[in-house]
Amino acid sequence: GSRPVVLNRDQPDGASLTVVDDDYGTVLARLGDLGAVSAAAIVGPRAYLAGSVDRLRDLAQLQVVDLADPTRPTPIDTIPIPLVETAYLFASSNRLLAAGWARKAGEHRGELESALCILDIGMQASPVVAGCAQATPPPRTPTSWALDPDGQHLYAAGNGLTVLRLELP
């Protein structure tokens, strides 16, 4: 069974993940010292946490936490994401989409532009960055985002609807 999970971002030693019982009355477990986390998604028994590690080196990362035993959340993998910052994560059963910002091509310290990275989470313990695209709709511009269940289309609604078809190489 699933359990409610709470992500606390404003902790002095970095974000923490708390698993509570169904009535939100009892803390079952807490995993702390997760660093700067800006976006999170849960797919099945895994939590995916994205954050900026070092903006000067344009380094973001995705942490994977196993929640199969709700009394012992366990970090199982950390992978780099080619973004400066991740604002949102969208999940389907087999894909994770990280929306954020990357440096414009050829500009090491230059201007940022919006970017999307697709991660294959078919092997949930070991996500793989399948591809990234820059100059996409900015993550904060639409009022609502949704990734379809098969991970093939991203819907962005604001002053209209933008549909992005996602293709893995």
C-alpha cells in the first residue's frame, strides 16, 4: 500500500522527506539531508527529487528514493541532469519530465532559456536521461502542466493549450 509522503524543503540541512500514516497522525520515517530540492514526483514505490547542486557549474541532479518499506525510505541512486535548475517534475508510469532552465547553446555563463529533459524510468531504480530540448515553453508561464499516462505528450495550458509530443531516440 501507498503512504502519504511530505517533502519539507526549508530545512537548515537541506530538504527532508517524511512518510506518515494514512491519518497523518504518526510519522513512520524521515529521511533528511537531501540538499536543495526544487521539484518532486512519486511513481509507484519510488520518490524522484530534483534540485540544483551547483549553479556555477550548471549542475542539477535527480535523487531516487525507494519507498517500498515506508518505515525505511532508502536513497538508491543520484544522476546528473543537464539543467542549471529544475522547476517541475512530471511523471507517467515510464517517463519523468524535468522542466527547468539551461544555458543557451555556446554561452557558458550567459543567459538561461527554458528546457525540458525526458528521463526513462522504466527501470525505476536507474533512470536514464533520454534527451533534452531547449527553448521550450517556460516552466512558470503555463498555469497548468500535465504529462499523459503513456509519457508521449506534455500538455501546457495558459492562454491557450500547447501540446508537445515527446519522442525518445
